[in-house]
Amino acid sequence: MFGQPAHDPRPNEELWGRYYCELVQDEEALAGASESEVGDMFDTWTKQNRRQATTTTNLFPKPSARFLFCLMLDKESVEHLLDLPKDPAA
């Protein structure tokens, strides 16, 4: 806590350096789609993009968070995110 040295930031920096976000903007397919339909499209996308297991001992690919969540953002949500301060600690 207070008075203790800060944790080593290098592991977080390494993870952040490997992170990337796949942004899907397909107005034709997504316009007017229900949450359920978007979820179905995400499941299809996941099946097409998930890598297969890399070793013979693994029967299934290791789970990856990028294949577990689908975030839906509307214009209002994006505007709220853009209004956040650049440095939340300030």
C-alpha cells in the first residue's frame, strides 16, 4: 500500500504490447440487427477466426478472452467514452 515501492510495470507493459482489438464495422450486416443476431454473428466470427490447438496433447484450443466477449457500442456509448478524461488519475 502506501509507502511501499511500486510494482514492477514491465509485465503489464508486455501484455499491453501484445493486445489488439478486432473492430468489426459492417453497417450493412449490423444495421437494425438485434442483440441476439449480433451475438450469432459474433459466434460465427469466432468459429472462423479461432486458432486450432497447437499441440497433440491439447484437444481444444486454449481459451482467449477475445473470443469470449462481444461488446456492442452505440453512438451515445462512444460519446460517453470520448468524454472521459485522458488521465483518470488527474
